[in-house]
Amino acid sequence: MRFFNILVILKILGTILLIETVSFLLCLPVTIIYHEPLNPFIWSAVITFVIAGITMYITRKSRTERIGARDGYLAVTVSWVVFLVLGSLPYIISGVIPSFVDAFFESSSGFTTTGSSILREVETLPRSILFWRSLTHWIGGLGIIVLVIIILPSLRITGYQLFSLESSLKEKIHPRTILHLVLLKLQFTTPQ
């Protein structure tokens, strides 16, 4: 019985956390423009960068040529949880949402693009935190695209491998099948 390839999982996590570090730094111009405290985003970026640096250092010599389904499932799960926990840091450090559970919910809401909120009046947030909240929704929407286009090819993971990990479909979908479905849909929706 094969165990998880922890080094591959940590390498994926480190790469994803570098993206989160950059996203924290994207909030700094907003804090400067509106004269708001820099600490929530600087500390969040530093903490995330240190964790990413540690994981990248540990995995610097690891090979990611083979990733199994179990490794993929665990990598996705660990990445989501860590990404959400660290995404709650600006809320906690700024004091806008002092409860970890509420900050985690707000972070989860943003990155999963559900739009739910624990806040009664979102508009009263400091503009930098409001920008972070909006950025989490944007990142959540683009996250899968970034994962497929940028990160996975560097790890030698194909889009189909990711699709098979994220989907309940076990058969391979052929482009020709999709084309037939689109043409069939057009045939029935075209006015006669």
C-alpha cells in the first residue's frame, strides 16, 4: 500500500501560498491611497510567505513527475484549508472581524464565491479590507483557471487529471461529444 507523497503536496501548497502572498501585497496600494493601516496586509503577506518559503525549501529537490489521485485529493483539500485560514488573517489583524470563526467564514465565502457574509453592513468596512474581500471573490472565480493554466503544467499535471480528480464523471469526455451536444441544443433553440 502506497502512502501519500507529502513532498508533492507541500510543493503544490507552497506554490499556491506564493500566489496568496502576492494577493495580500496587491492590497497595499489601496491602504496607501486611503491612508489606512498597512499592518493587516504586511503581516498577512509575511506569515504566508514564511510558510510558503518553508514548504518550498523542504521540497526544493522533490520530483513531481507522478502524482496519484490520492495525492491530488489531499493536495486540493490541504491547499483549500490553508488558503482559507491564511485568507482570514487581514480580517483578524485589522480587528474588523476579531473572531477566528467569523473571519474564516468570511474568507471561505470570498474564495468559494458564495457571497455570504457575517457582516450586516459590508459598506462600512475600511476600504482596504473591502478591497481584500472583493479580491477574494475575484481570486475564487479565477482560481481554477490559474490552477489549470499556470501551476499544473509546471507540475506536469494535465487538465484531464485535474478534471478527473474534481469530477464524479469517470468516463473521458471527447470534444466531439461536446460539439454534438452544442449543435443539438442549437437545433432545438433556433426559431423556425
